[in-house]
Amino acid sequence: MTTDKTPSDAPASLADRAITVARLHRAVAPRAFADRHGVRSSWNRRAITTSHIAAALGVAVDTVLVRDDPDRHYGTGALTPGDLIEVTSDGRRWYFIPDLSGFVMWSWLLLGPCPDCEAPRVPISRVAGLADLGAHLDPESEECFCDTAPFEFHGDPAHHPHCHYSANASELRAGHRKEPLS
């Protein structure tokens, strides 16, 4: 069963909210949801991530969804998908990934468009709380993106292959541009 409800449309009672969130997880990641009791560490890590980012950003837990990241994989052979965190607030979806450079589970990387290749979800800002997100979003901020972009921005796998910030950027700068095979 799938649901068209977004977390912001979720009913008010605990039971109704729990059913809505379960249906959302089942619709988005049916296999992970079905395996949640067998693969406890992954499910528990994602539940903890959900509560931590909700508290840090001051949003309800039922507005946060953590699922497999289609662009980033980790572990031996890079076979384990990373976590893609989706926060829905005021009708907008915000995307984050865990910040693996610091105190894991207490800071994240905000994903947004690349200024060069326009890939929609590359790391654009390090966020540990609402103030960090606000500093990034503040139109009156005097900080330049090139000065504040996290180091993970460079070489992130979500960049398009022709991007000057992609994993093959050094080859592009050296003039050894590799054209796509299509």
C-alpha cells in the first residue's frame, strides 16, 4: 500500500502518525522496512539519525525520512548505500547526508545544487543545527560559497561527469577531458 500523504499532512494522534510514517517507509523502501527486525543496526541507526536531526532543526520526527542514498556508497568495495535524509517542512524538501568527518550522528551535510554542473544534490554546507542552516540561507550573509563549501563538495559522486568539481576534475583542469560514452 502506498500513501500520498507527506509528513506535514500527518494526523495528530500518536497512533495515526505512527501508521502514516510506517506506510511512508513501506512505500519508499519496502525491502528495508520488511527487514527492519532482521537488520537491526541499520534500522536503529536510521531511527537515531531521524531523532537527532529533528531535534537539531526543531522539526517533528515524523517529518524526517532516512533511506538509501542512490549516489553515495561506503564500506568494503563501496557496496553499502549511505543514508539520504529527507526533511519536509513548509511544503519543501530538504536533503542531508551524514557528516562523516566529525562527530557522526550530530552533524550533517546539506545537499543542494552545484553552481557549475547544476547536479541537484551535492554537499553545499555543514549543518549541526538551525543556526548553521540559517547562516547558509541568510541572504545578508557575507560568506561566499567558495569559502564555506565543505571539502566533501569536491569530488562528490553526485556531480555530473563534466563538472569541474567532479571526481575527475583534475583531469578536466589538465585538459584531458573525458567525454561521456553516450
